[in-house]
Amino acid sequence: MSDRSSGLSGLTGARQVGRLAPVRRTSTVDLIADRLREAVVDGSLPPGAALGEAELAYQLGVSRGPLREAMQRLTAEGLLVIPRRRGLAVRTMTPEDVRDIHWLRARIEPELGRRILARPLAERKTVLAELGTEVKRMQRALKKDDARALGDAYLDFHRGLAAWGGSIRLARMMATLLIETRLCTFSMYEHFEVAVDLVPEHAAFVDALAAEDAARFEALMCAHLDAEVRRLLAEPEAAKEDDADRLLAETPDEPQPLDRLDLPEGI
């Protein structure tokens, strides 16, 4: 999984053209929180999974204090919940969550497109090249029938939009919304599923930005997000889809062991 898989790391600093970004010192809590987010995104910690503090601390090779603080961060982000007032668990998304998450994305992502189009030409070319790279990743994944790789490229495409939107707040919001989007997939489907038409849809997003057509970009994005809601909630249009319209991958029902964190010296 890429470095952009779970949070804001690398999303904004490099894109603050013409000024130096502040140096951010990574703490143990930051590293633990990132690892937990990655585990939620890749399904190692599936929706509804109860998280044992002692076991997680042992697996990650960290003390319970910073682990507890990291888990509190994910609780504040809405990725973990307290079921029946006992311990913590990964949130299971509801149909209302699905609608709400995609409604928010439909307000934020068109604005990201407008902000990208307001950038200087040289920067827009860089954005288009980066987004085009993600579309090519999606195309390669589709040729290999690799649902996970297609889904990961999808997330990185939308993280790329957030990275170039010029707003740390929007990037932070999108980081959480995209993890929640993946949780919606895990919560609503028995397996991990992605639609094969993601590839032409995202190629069309790039074409709209290349044409400097903000209205078309917005229309395409809203149509894409509406279709995602229909698929996730199995509304009549989505129910007609057959297996040829999607790629599937197995996902664990129980929490999987997490790799030990390699903590740098001095933190």
C-alpha cells in the first residue's frame, strides 16, 4: 500500500509551491495511528472487530499508553466506536452512513476540481500526470482482475485530488472520508467488491480537468458518487448488475495479526 493509504502524510507539504512547508516530527502515537488506519483500509481490522488493547500492543511492539492515545484519535475520527460501553471496535457502516459519506464527498470533490483548475498551468500539468498515473494503475489492475489493486488505485486517485486542492482542512476531511468509503464497502458486501467501470469513469475525470471544464468534472463526479451509493445499497439499478460488472476479493471476518512497528530511534 502506498504512503498515502491512510492519512495526510505526504499530501500537502510537497504541494505548497513557492514556500517551505513546516517540518512535522512524527511521534510514536502518529505511527501507531497510521498503522491502525492502514489495517482498517486493508481489512486486517474488519468492521465490527473488537480491538483488544493488550493484544494490539503486543503485536505492534508498543506500550499501551501511546496505543490508547492512537485509538482515541481513531475514535474521534469516527473509525472506531465503543460498543455497549466496553472496549473499542471498528465501526460498521450503516445505509445512512453510506448516504452521508457520499453526500459529503459530492460537495467536497467538485470544489477540489475547481481549485485544481485555478492553479497555474505548470501545476495543472503535474496534477494531470499524477492522476493519469493512477488511472493507468487502475487499468493494469483491471487487466489482472485484481480487485484490491483497483480499489487502492481508486483511493489514491481521490487522495491526489485532495492533495492538490490547496486546503489542509479539505485534505484532512477527505483522508477520513476515503477510509470511511472503504469501510462502507467492507460493511455492505460479503466480499471486497469494486465496479469495473471505475476505470473509464476516472479517465473521464482526467479528461474534464484537461479540458478545464469544471462543470463537466462536477457532473461526472456527482454521477459517480450517486452510482456508488446505489451499488452499495443494492438499489434496483445496482441489483441488475452481474458478476461481470465487478471484481471480488476475499476479506477476513476476524481481526488479523498486525506486523510489529519498526520505530525509528529517538521517538
